[in-house]
Amino acid sequence: MSVRFDLDPSVTPELRDGICALWADVSNAGGAVGFVPPVTREDIRPDLLKHLTAMAQGRERLVVGRDEDGRVLATAFLTLNSHRLMRHWLWVYTVMVHPSLQGQGAGRALMTAVADSARGIDGITALRLTCRGGTGVRRFYEACGYKEVGRVPGAIKVADGDFRDDITMWLELA
């Protein structure tokens, strides 16, 4: 399946609902995107609205991947730093690819689109993201060129007695 990526698409009700549906699908498939399944779209909506508000305020950018019918299949939010000494890099949040596309190269294509988009933003030289330990996603990000630069053991509680490392990854945009 072909996925087309765009930076800063117009926020329409269809885009909003598409991201919300994607987020619920990814979460319910076990994706580490801020929730523990089961979740509904209504559980997701407040977090999505925070991202959309930050976009409207110019603090975040969105990379979205859609199929030929316009269905949202992938996302990543790029968050600008407000601290004057850290404005040269972006945070990457809520990286998602629809579960039906796992293992088909869509994730790597999304991360390429994220890096290409960041390179087009004046003064940006690096990307930083965090991921949940115990999911295998660290290896994916390493395959995309990121390197692990920090880890907080047991910082993420996904269930009683189930604590995961919070892993920080970094990508230089040379």
C-alpha cells in the first residue's frame, strides 16, 4: 500500500477523526503511544486535542501519512523547543503506523519523512524521542539511524508490577 506523507496538513474534522481512530487502533494493538489497552477514541481525544492546540499555537508540527483515499495511516508530531539553548532540535512524539502496515516499510518511510521535514525547518540539526523499553521499538529506531543516549529504568508503569524503561533516542540531521 502506498502512503503519502505531508507536513502541516490542514486540520479538518476528517484529519482529526482519522488521527483519533489511528491512535486507538495502535494503542489497542499494543503500541506504546501513551495508553494501555483497551482504549476508546473518547479516551484518546483529550490528548489529541492537546497536540492540535499546540499546532494552532505554532509549538508543534504534524507529519501525517495517508493512503490514496485520504485515510490516516501514520503520524508523528514534531515539538519545537521553547528553551533558547535547545531550539536547534525537535522532540518527536506520538509516532504511529497503522497495525495493518507493520513490517511493510511504512514505519521507516514515516521516520524518513520526519527527518526530511525537520531538515526543512530553519536551524534544526537533530531529533530526540523517547520510547518504552520492552517493546523492541528501540531496535527499529536504531535501524532508522537514531542512537540511544539515555535510559531511566522503570520510569513507565504500564500495569501493577510492570515497569518499563524510558529510553531516549537521538538523531543528528547531518
